[in-house]
Amino acid sequence: MKPLWPAIARLALAILIGAATAWTFAVAWRDTGAPPNAFNFFGYFTVQSNLLGMAVLAAVAVLTLARRRVPGWLHLARACATVYLVIVGIVYATLLAPLGEAGGVPSPWANTVLHVISPLLLPIDWVLVRDRPPLPWRALPWVLAYPAVWLGVVLARGASDGWVPYPFLNPSNGYGSVAVVSFAIFATGLALGAAVWWVSHRLPGPQETAAGAV
């Protein structure tokens, strides 16, 4: 029988992420006197990745507490969320924090949750709690699907209405600079994805592949 403490910890982290996101929205509303533009607020990779992480953590936790099997597609989603949140942590530490940028999260405690705590705890959970099967390598390209769509939308908005979530993606920097940053994000995502996939094989849990994940 699987221990229940990982599920309880995941559910607690999911609630913390949800609270940090809601607080950030409330602070933005308070500071401007009007509800934030949803397309802008939810346009941040940080916010979207944390919400994805919250959703998959909560889903895995609930299924585990109910003693039900976690489907293969949910293991894949959790792996992808882990990769995205590690990217969030790396980008924040290397590109945003040195510039004093909040990355859309001005509240200090919420900023810590969304940029530091979740990017640290999801990969730690993936490595230490081996309740996930080896992921099929043929599913690895899926890790780039969401970043590609997100980046396409961001660049389209930057070229049309001028809004970009992060200064390093601003078209005013020149599309050469944006292309370099974009390539670096994709390369990092693929490398981190390979590492997450490798961990699932090197430190396996249940000896079943994530069938149905592709």
C-alpha cells in the first residue's frame, strides 16, 4: 500500500500555489483599483506553469488518497509541469531577479512561492517519490508543445499590441535577440525534459510505462 504523506504534501503545495496566485491577482486589483486584464495576468509563463503544476499535483493527490490508479497522461502532465517550473526558477534566478523584475508577482511571499518554492519542490518530489512509471521516450517531444504555443502567442501579442510578459522577449530588443532567447528556452526545456524522463527510468517507480500518455 502506498504511503499517503506524499499525496498530503502535494495537496498542501497545490493549495499554497493557488493561494499565491489568488493573492497576486488581488494585489494587482488593489493597486490599480480595477480587475487585472486577464489576458495579461494569465499571460505570464510563471502563472500558467504554476497553475498547471497546481492542477496536476491536486489531481494526483486526490487519486492517491482515493486509492485509485493515476493514468499515464497525468504522469506525463506532471513531468511536463516539473520541467516548466524548473524553467521558471532558472529564468527568474538568471534573467529577472538580477534586474529587479518581479515577473508579474509583486507580492514578496507569493513571488517566493511561484518563483522559488514550486520550482524546487516539484523536481524534488519527482526524484524522491517514485510513484511514477518510466515515461516512454517517444513522448518526450510533448514537453515542448506548450512552450511553443505560449511563445507564439506572446510574440504575436508583442508585435501587435506591444504587451510582453518579460523584458527579454520584447521585440524592441530586436528579433535576433528574441530568437536567441527563444532557442535557449527550447533547448533548456528539451534538456530538462530528457533529465526528467531519465530519472523516471533510472529511479523507477511502478514497472509500467505511462501508457495512454501519447
